[in-house]
Amino acid sequence: MIYSDDFLNAAQQLIDAGRFIDRKGWVPATSGNFSARLADGTIAITVSGKHKGQLELADIMLIDANAQPLDGKKPSAETLLHTSLYQRFPSVQAILHPHTLNATLISRLFGTELVLRDYELLKALSGITTHETEVRVPIFANDQDIPRLAAQVGQFLATGVPCYGYIIAGHGLYTWGASVPETLRHLEALDFLFDCELRLHGAKN
């Protein structure tokens, strides 16, 4: 299959993001999945079962807006969690799903959501201009039934509560943005704030 320049550019951004995220220790083993929406509405996404710190062009595949492969490769089992976000939010152009230690611990210590408030670094999240705000990060129970999990996420997002990411309990974080760099910024900010909350609650020294 001959890929477009748009796909090749998005693929390289995902490869570079994978290396950055791996250096942070956020994608152990073959965990996580990343994607970016192309101008024609198709989606570049990491294939299943590849180490995200060692991605190559062959490890990025093309799917349509309904999560159907367009190049014969096998996508992640969680692909529907990506496409459902793209369908809901036209402004979202990239999604990153790492398995960070902090997100995993947060999901063990908090109930159905974490509320972040009065942190200066909240301004790293797109559209936030003051620390005098709060951001809710919902926590959903892990579920091997991905359509059911996607529906639960969708029910929360349909409430209109501003949201920059969600955690799957014992699993990892999903966050998104208008570009791969913006989504990386959201990821780095959220992980720092998760770390702050864990330390405040005595879970880390």
C-alpha cells in the first residue's frame, strides 16, 4: 500500500511520541496505543503488540473512522476507544494511551474520579488560563468488552463536563488534543499532577 504524505507525517509523530513516552517509563512491555487523525478522516494508529519505544513505520497502520483496517494490519483491541473519541470531538486530532504508574496507582486509591484543582500546571491543558479551576478525570472499571467500555466513556462525555482524559482502573490513561504535540503536553502535565496527588495522599515519598 502506498501511504500519503499526511499519513507518513502522522506516523513519524507517533513514532517520536512513542520514544519520548518510553523514556519516561510510561509504556512498559508492549502496553499502550497511539493514534492521529488525518485530513481525510482516516486514522493512523499503532498496530497491536509492538513496543512503543521501538516503533517503526511498519508498526503504524491505517484505519477508517469506524475502526476498520485499510491496509490489512491488525489494530489494537482498544481501537474503538480511539474512534469513538474522534467521532465525538471534531477538534481532537491525536490520542495517546500509555500505561503510566501514576495513573494506575490513582485508579487504586480514588473512586470513580480524581478532581484536580488550584494547580498552576492546569494551565498546560488547552483552554485553561488560570489555576483557579478544577479538572475532573473520570475513572472507569477495566473491561474486556471494549464496546461496553466505550459506551460508558461516551455517557460521561455526553454530560458536557470539560474533560482532558480518563483513566481505566488498573490499566492506564487516555488523553487527547488538537495535535500530537498538544496531546503529549496534556499527558506530561496530567502525569505530574497525578504524582502530586499521590504524594499528598501519602502513596509516594
